[in-house]
Amino acid sequence: MIESIRVFNRKVSHIRWHNERCNASRKSLFGCSDLIDLRKIIKIPDDLPDGLFKCRIIYSSKIEDIRFEPYTVRNIRKLKAVNTDNIEYPFKFLERPELDALYSMRNEADEILIIKNGLLTDAYYYNVLIQIDGQYYTPARPLLKGTRLQSLRQSLSITPADITVDMLMRSNAITLINAMTPPGAIMVKPEDVIL
């Protein structure tokens, strides 16, 4: 299992949501009833400079490794819609062979949008928001409930919806978000989606 936590200028983001997901995963997959408090485990190294870093935590029933890596937001201009009806990804695993197979189908695109049973779910590395006439929508059934998405649902007006390909293509913009990437950092126009 893995948690990727945003650290910007030595400050940790969205730790509440990472804590909840980590402990829910440990309980579900390993039967752990004890709680890990990532706030107490993450120690920012004294020599870590300001800037954007990923705190990468690998765990199973216990914490196995913590690393800090410099992070740069990806430049994504083209998306490829890929269809699958079988994929499940409720936990953030370190190894993701089913998602890797879909990602390999992107051809000249920079990222994929995963369509399951005719509905938008997620991208390979991201949750997805679409904007239609000033309103944000997110898939009602994402593959993975991302920590930033959970946080945004509390602070922004985001409506969960069954997003069809037609609705996706009629949107004003597609925004990709994850723990490391805030809304607005990666935005793609529907005309840059390859069906």
C-alpha cells in the first residue's frame, strides 16, 4: 500500500484524509484495529528545502518506508478515453497491473480517462472534475476516493454525478486532481480528449 502526501514549503497537506484512508485500508486488508497517526510518524527532515515534495509512505499492517521526493506537476495536454467494464481499484496499491495495462493504451496522449460501463471514473493518476456552466461535477463512482477529492467535497460545491462520455465532451473543462495536484494545475479541453 502507498500514500503520496503533498508537502509544500515544509507543510503537510490533507493529512486527515490520508490518515483515514491509510487506517481504513489497514483494517480492511490486514484486519488491523490499531490506528496509525501519520501526523506523529511524518517527520520533515531538517535539510528539506522549501518547495514541492511528495512524502511517499509505503505500508502494510505497519509503516515500512517513508521518503521525500521532489515533485513537479505534469504537463498534460491530451487525454485518451479507454473503456473497461471489469476494473476495481478501491485501495491505493503500490503495484497496479490492471491500471498499468490501461495506461499503456494511451498512445500519443499524456494521460487516460477510464470509462467503466459507459461512465467516467478516474484517470490513471488522478481523480477527475468536469466543469459545465460554472458548476463542478465529479464521477459518482470513482475507482479510488482520493484525499484531495474528499477534501474538496467539504469545501467546494462539487456534485457527484454519473458522467457519460457525451457529458464529458460537452463540458467546458476537464480538471485532473490528486494529492499532489490542486484544481486548476492541470486543465484539459474536451476537444483534446481522444475517444
